[in-house]
Amino acid sequence: MTREAIWAALHVTNWTEFTWVMVGLAGQVMFTMRFLVQWLASERQRRSVIPIAFWYFSLAGGLVLFSYALWRKDPVFIIGQSTGLVIYLRNLWLIHVEKHELGRAA
């Protein structure tokens, strides 16, 4: 497959656009990994669980996708990812506080 064919399939016309599409795809892969992590953790425990790695993959993928959305200047994508980032950070903060409190109680 030629570079021109790949660029046409990705709807890019230069290396900057191609690089940003690759960044966006990498963010999407990280974001998707959270579901795999959650599914495998639940299967191991035979109940629905959300491991901390789920939130870290959510945050990492969300940050990369947010950056990509800013580059694309896509307000729908920007709002969607920024809202998710607040939720991921809040959940990580709650986990941190809970571990800190459990450590003090022990």
C-alpha cells in the first residue's frame, strides 16, 4: 500500500495531519484498553469490578483524545473528552483518599 493510499484512507494531506491522526488513534487504543482491563478483572473475580488501571487508562486515553480534539477544533469532541477527564480525575482522587484513610486507620 502506498503512502498516498494510506493518506487518502485517513483523509490527511500532510505529515502534520498524519501525525495527529496517529496521536488520535493511539489515544483511542489507550481508551479502549480500559474496557479490556475491566473485563479481565471482572472475569478473574467472577463479579463486576473496576480496577484502578481502568481509571488510569481512561485518563491517559482521554488526555490524548482531548489533545487531538483540540487540534481538530471539534467542539463536540472537546466537550465530551473534557467532561470525561473531570470524572476520571475525581475517581482517582476518591481512590487516593480512601487508601490514605485506610492507611491511617490501620
